Amino acid sequence: MSNPLSYVGSEDSSPWHTYLSQVDRVLPYLGNLARWAETLKRPKRALIVDVPIEMDDGSVRHFEGFRVQHNLSRGPGKGGVRYHPDVTLEEVMALSAWMTIKCAGVGLPYGGAKGGIRVDPKTLSHKELERMTRRYTSEIGIIIGPQRDIPAPDVNTNGQIMAWMMDTYSMNTGSTATGVVTGKPIHLGGSLGRVKATGRGVFVTGREAARRIGLKLDGARVAVQGFGNVGSAAAELFVGAGAKIVAVQDHTGTLVNKNGFDMQGLMATVRRDGGVGNFKEAERVDNESFWDVDCDILIPAALEGQIDTARANRLKAKLVLEGANGPTLPDADDVMRERGILVVPDVICNAGGVTVSYFEWVQDFSSFFWTEDEINVRLDKIMVDALKHIWDTADKHKITLRTATFAVACERILIAREERGLYP
Ligand SMILES: NC(=O)c1ccc[n+]([C@@H]2O[C@H](COP(=O)([O-])OP(=O)(O)OC[C@H]3O[C@@H](n4cnc5c(N)ncnc54)[C@H](O)[C@@H]3O)[C@@H](O)[C@H]2O)c1
């Protein structure tokens, strides 16, 4: 019998495998710090919790919950909570690790963490969703906290879920702790600009990348996979800059409109039905055809592992903006580089959300709130400066923006690791 895999081992094509391959690619650029690199390949702490709840019909169901703190060398853990039937420990490990890289890449004083529950939340009632969220929060309450690890929204979680998490943590600790989660509703210590911040960051990095490769946004054709929080906010900003959305795909189907979608109508359909599928003013095509759509910019903003080598070989886009975490497999990265397609990687492209989460956390501590303009201006500057530094690193070593982001981030993480030293 062969040895079962260690929990830090990886199955091919899993998100954790993708992350480990990305770390291996950066090792040659880390100099003496490479001796600490193993620290990047092991999550510091992984908590698996049983989440039992009483359903509305009186039965009891158990859900698997996770919270992983990948690295805390630079500060408390930071990362979203995902509700999805495919959530696994391995996936949460990868997502937490990308948070470590992302926070260091934009220079935020955080480590990386992530959480999730293996559930399809669409099958739960509002009350069941609340009970599950509260029990999960209580279970992970032993490792989260405003100075320890600060959750936020991710796929299928939102401001309401953050409000329940904040309230549950506060009830358990005896005082209102707004800083324990970010992405909260505004009247509970949330920040203006947070809901659309990830999409805004995708737009800002996309705007800068387009400028550098001489691609005009005015008239540019954009295809978006995933029309949730990230995809829809990014799409709106691109349309505002003169681009047109020519294809959208979500879990309800794939739609194409060469003349550009009417965004208001599309957004109204998504608000009403929870997906793009029923929007009439477009042609419905099979899901796989999404990857053949004639476009200039492609924004994957759904789930991991979407761009494999076969799809990378078919893409028409000149620029890929990774709104989602981990949408590209490592071999597909090589194909896109060879084909001259520029990829702005997740670890910088979608860092706008965590950046405004950081603003929210800072505002909560000082109980002093900024205007939306202040937030957007600061977000823009942080993202532009971070991308410039990454671009310079890429030019210096002649490496992709992904490996350059890892180089910048891993150096910061491992310097912190070295300076703190090993305890005891
Ligand atoms: N919300 C944030 O602030 C944030 C920050 C950084 C990164 N991200 C990443 O962005 C991605 C999207 O997150 P979100 O917050 O927009 O989630 P969301 O739940 O608001 O939206 C997810 C979207 O993906 C679509 N989708 C799901 N399964 C699909 C499938 N099989 N094929 C095509 N589309 C599918 C859904 O229909 C929906 O439109 C995730 O990878 C997430 O980790 C989110």
C-alpha cells in the first residue's frame, strides 16, 4: 500500500498544488531567504470544525467548517469565508496562502488566512443560514479576533453574514468587537467602498496594465466569468471607462452580445434571479464556448482552476485580469506567456478587497470613518504603487507578473520570519 499523502502534500491540479508550484517558481529569486521557504509550504494552523444545526423541519444536519491561518509573520490573519459545496481543507489552505502573498504584495500589515463551510447556502433558509453562521463563528472563535485573525466575505458570503459573525463573536467575548470581521454593513462599522473594492482593484490594475501594453479601454471588449460581487463591480467600472462587456458566464449560463450588454438590465436580472441566465438581450451559448469569445480583456471572477492549457491555447484576449483566486493552472500560465497574453495575477489583481478591508479595520479601531472618495483615492494609490513595484521586479528578472508578485511578497514575509526568529 502506498503512503497516504501528508496534509501538506498535494493532488495534481488542486488549488494547493497550484500554490506550491507558484512558490517553487519564485525560489531562484529569494537569495539566502530561500532557506526559510519551507515556511511558505506549510500552513501555520488549520482548524477543522463540526457545525451541527437544527434545521427548520426539526432534523439535525452537520456541516464541515474550516479556518486556516497560513502565515502570521507580518501580522494577524486576514481572509474571507466561503460557503460552497466543494470547499475542502486543501482549497482553504490554498486560499489562505494566496492571502499571505496578497497582503505582503500590497504591503498590508497582515498574514494570510481563510475559512469556509462545505455547504450550498442556496438550500438553506435564512434562519438556517444564520444558525450555521453563528455556530461556525463560535467554533472558530478560539482562533479569530481583531488582533488575531479577521474574516471577511468571499464566495456566497456577504455583509449580513459578517454582521452575524461580528455579533456572535461579540456575544461570546462580552463586548462589541466590530474589528473582528470586515465587509460589514455600514451602520455596524463597515466601510464605504468595501462592497465594490475588489472589483475596483481589478479595474485599477487592469487600467494600468492596459496602458502599459497600449490597449485602449475605450471600445475594448471584455468577457467576464462570474457575475457576483467581484465580476459585476469590475464590469461596471470598465463600462464606465468606455469598454463593452461582450460575454458573461455564471452558474446559470453563458451569454454573448457583440454589441455590449446593457449593464443596468443585466444587473437587474442578477438582483432578481440570482444569475445572468434569464437575461433576454443576448445570445445564449454553451458554457465551453465562453473561452473562444472574441475579446480584448478576460476577467475570470468565479472559482479556481478555470484556465487550463487547452483553454489558454484558445483564448483571444490580450489581457487576463484574475478577479478570482487561483483561476489559472501553472501550465496554462506558461501557455499564456508564450502566446504573449499578459496576466495580472490574482495576488495583486484582486487585492482591492483586502485593502479596503484594512481601511475598515483601521476605521473601526479609531471609530472615525472616511468618505468614499477618500477610500477610493487611497485604494487607487496603493494598488498603482504596488503594481509598479511588481512590474519593475518583473522587468528586472524577466519574469511574469505572478512570479514577480510572489518575489516581492515572499521576500517581505521571509524577512519578517528571519527577523522574528524561531521560537523557542
Ligand atoms: N468578495 C471579495 O471581496 C473577493 C476578494 C478577493 C477575491 N475574491 C474572489 O473572487 C471570486 C468571486 O468571488 P465573489 O465574492 O464575487 O463571489 P460571489 O459569490 O459574489 O460570486 C461568484 C460568482 O461566480 C459564479 N459561479 C459560481 N460557479 C460557477 C461556475 N461553475 N461557472 C461560472 N460561474 C460560476 C456565480 O454564479 C457568481 O456569479 C472568488 O474566487 C473569490 O475568492 C473575492
